[in-house]
Amino acid sequence: MDSTRLNQIGVACLIAVGVLGASWGIAHTAVPEPLPAKAGVAIPHPAVPAPGASIDDLVAKASVEKGHALADRQCAMCHSMAPNGPSIIGPDLFGVFGTHVGDIPGYDFSDALRAHRDETWTNATLSAWLKGPADYASGTKMSFPGIASETDRADVIAYLRSLRPETP
């Protein structure tokens, strides 16, 4: 087979591909693809809290398991959550709920958090902190951007509330 014959076969293949592509484009334009009447797979939508729901109400309905998963994914790289755990980049969070802000022994807090020492870590203060640490305490060392979802914050708070010593 000589090179002229190979060139003819190559050109024929290119023309066939071009005609096929053009016919597909014309058909697709002339006959639009209809959208299905019902989705084949249900896509879950995040739970939206009821308007006016307080953080206390959200925490009461929150999932400790979801909060644990969120904390493992977003907090555990900088914070220990074990009893008497070490300070990593941030302080140990075991038993933090109910303590004074910026007052965990053995950790050097920023001046921004020390300014809040008269406050206690409650559902409301934790929610404000987790929503945006820099908004809660301008000048904080924590570079975490925050958790926008109120339900996710409530889940994390429920998990942090569960981290306390067991009483006999």
C-alpha cells in the first residue's frame, strides 16, 4: 500500500468524523434533551433551622455524632479532645464547656481572648466563636474561618458539651 492510498483513507476517516460531529450538533440543537420529570437520585439538602430558633434550641436537637465527625475534620488538627490532652496548636478542648473564655491552664491565649475572660463558654459564646473567631475576638491567633451553618455549629457544640469527665 502506497502513501497516497493511506492519505485517502485518513482523509475519508476525517470527513466521516466531521460529518458525524456536525450531524450530532444539528440534531442536538433541533431536538433539545428534555429534563426528567423526577430526579433519579434524591439530593439531600442541609437542614435549615426554623426562623427565630435559638442556639439553645438547636443544640438541644443537635447530633453529638455529627458534631464529633465535624470536630474531627475541622478541629482535631489543632486541638486535642482527650482528657488531660496536650495543647497542640490550640488548647485541649476536653471539658471546655462551662469554663471561662481564655482560661485553660498551661495554654498561652492571645490578648484578644484574654479580654473575654469574664465570659463563660456557653452555647451562645461557643456559637459566636465558631461562627467567626476573628469576629468574636478581633486579633485572635486562631486562623480558622468559622462554621457558617447554625446546625453544624450546634452539632459541634453538642459534641463539646459531651466532652466532660464522667461522674460516678
